[in-house]
Amino acid sequence: MSDQSPSRVRALGTRWLGVGLATLIAVVTLGLGVTGRLTLYISPESVWFACAAAVVTLAGAIWSCTLPLGEEGDHGHDHGHDHGETTDAADDAHPAPRSSRRTLAVVGAVTGGVVATGVVAAALVLPPASLSVELAMSRAGEQSTLFAGADTVALGVADTSTFGVGDWASVFATATNTTAYDGAAVKLIGFVTPENSDGDGVNLTRLVITHCVIDAQTAALPVAVDPGDYKTGQWVEVTGTVKADADGDLHIEPTDVVAIDEPGDPYEY
């Protein structure tokens, strides 16, 4: 009985780290999908795929519960008596290194299991939330390939009335004929961030994601408002026009700025 107890514990641990955690992640995914909050983590186009994968995972988890405990560790090898004697001989020849490897393997498995369990538990306990303003500000200076070349494709053919913060960020960054956009009407939603470290300017900022929050990139547009009017992170709706200054740089000249709550879908795609 004492020989079977460690094996049973290992089997339970293996099943938890595999099927158990996968099941919890699938449940969280489906819950977020049903409540419409999954878009806080992935793009809307990927929601159906994630939910379908979660359903398949749950089906596989239910099926796996029909297997005897520890059956998933059986690879169909014949572990006969002779094989065991060979292993014992090898253990006798190199007892210390094998013991060290086993210890390291156990420590690694336990550590990984604790970390993985903590991550999944956090997903269950913590409410879903959008990426922070601080993250957007930290990525504001990064060179982004997300917007590169978009202005070249859209120039002269796109309806700028449909542009979001990300589209205009592409134009502001890459347009060579800025006067072509001078006077264009805009109505945009984003949050306030400082234009520079001195705090003497204001940006209208939005995080843009392609597939999921891991690839989130910052799009920011300078807005001609008093920096003291809005605190960093405040969501606003800006109505106004695009203006080109004497140097040819573009900014937004607002006619109306309204403070709003964070929208249900805080990202652009």
C-alpha cells in the first residue's frame, strides 16, 4: 500500500497539471466569452475560435475522467522483469547522479505546478480588466510596425470619417503631404496621456491590438488642450478637426472634449 501511495499522488498531480488546469482555463474562457469580456484579452475575430477550443478542451477533459487514474502515463511499453533488473543495475552503477536528477525533476514539477495553479487561480478570482495606462505610456516610444505603410495604402482613397485613433496615428506618423488632411473632421475616443515627460502637452491615446493583448501597441495623437484640464488616464470623447501647423506637423484642434467612462471595449483593432 505504501508503494502505491506515492504513485497515486504523482498520478493525481499529473492529472491536475494537465486536465485540471486546462479545464479551469476552458471554463474561464467560456465565461468571458458569454459575458462579452473576452475581448479584453483577444481580438473579436478570435473569440469564436477560443470558445470553440474551450468546448473541445472540456469534452476531452470529460473523456479523460473515464480513464483509470494514472492511465495517461502508460505509453504502452512493456516494463517487464528483465527491464527492471537492467534499470536497477544502472541505478547501482550511478546512484548519485540519478538521485540528483530525480530531485531536480520533482522540484521543477512542484514549482511549475504551483506557478501554473496560481496563474489559473488568479484568472478565476480577479475580475477581467483592460491593460493599464502605464503600459500604454511605457510603449508609446516604441517603433511600431503595426501602423507602418497604412497611410500609403489609404492616402487619397480612404474615408477619414471612419478613422480611429490608430488610423490617425498612422497618418500623423507617416504622411508626407500633411496639408491633405488639414481640416478633416474627427470624433475620437481615447484616454489622456502626457505628450512628453515635461507634461506640457496632451495626447489622446488608445491601445491597438492585432490578435491579443500581448501584441498591444500604443497609438497617440497630440490634442490642443490645457494639460491641467484632464488627469492622466481619463477617458474622453474628442470632437474637432485635424490641423497642420507651420512645420507641417499634425495635431487635433478640439471643439468639444467630454469626459466619459472607460468603454466596454477599450481597444482598437
